[in-house]
Amino acid sequence: MYSEAFLDHFKNPRNVGELPPPAITVEISNPACGDILRLSARFEDGRVAEVSYKVRGCTASIASGSALTAWMAGKSRAELAALMPAMVESAVGGLIPESKHAAVLCVDGVKALLKAR
């Protein structure tokens, strides 16, 4: 049911935590399922130098948040702006239809981060 990549990100999440200022931190939620994503990023020379996350939610949100932060490292603002839910889904080896909201939550988090910067 779950891919090896999904299980790896769930069992061994990357970049868990929160960064202190001057990092930008945003918190977004999915009112339909109640999942909450807190995303922190520090930029240097227009690129993500450091990133972390915390999530309160389902297995898919935990795995997707981990995959998201691994993907974000070193990305430019333009690359971040181009993020689509399908890219997050691909990074975890796919999501079942009931879990696709996790990829959308990640994209919404990145959009909020870019607006806050």
C-alpha cells in the first residue's frame, strides 16, 4: 500500500524541528482533516540554506513534510514557486486518494512561506 520512499520518510523524517530567526516560519492547516504544518526556512543568496518542519497530522502529512523539506534544500524562490502537489506525491512514491491532501498542505505551506518573505 505504501512505497518504500513513503515509509522511509515516515519512519525517518528529515529536517524535523523549527529554525530560530532570522528564518521565516509559517503555519498552515487543512480545515477539512485538521492537519497542521509548521514550516521554517532560512534563505541565503536567494536560496533555501536551511529548512525544517513540524506537523500534527496523519502518516501521509508526516512523510510528505519530510520529503518536502529534503526537496527544498538549495532551491531558489522561483523553483519553490513552481512546486506542485504531484511533485510531493512523486517524492514519497505516490499517495492514495484519501491522502492527497498532504501534498496540497505542503504546497500551501511553501506558498505561505514565499508570501511571508
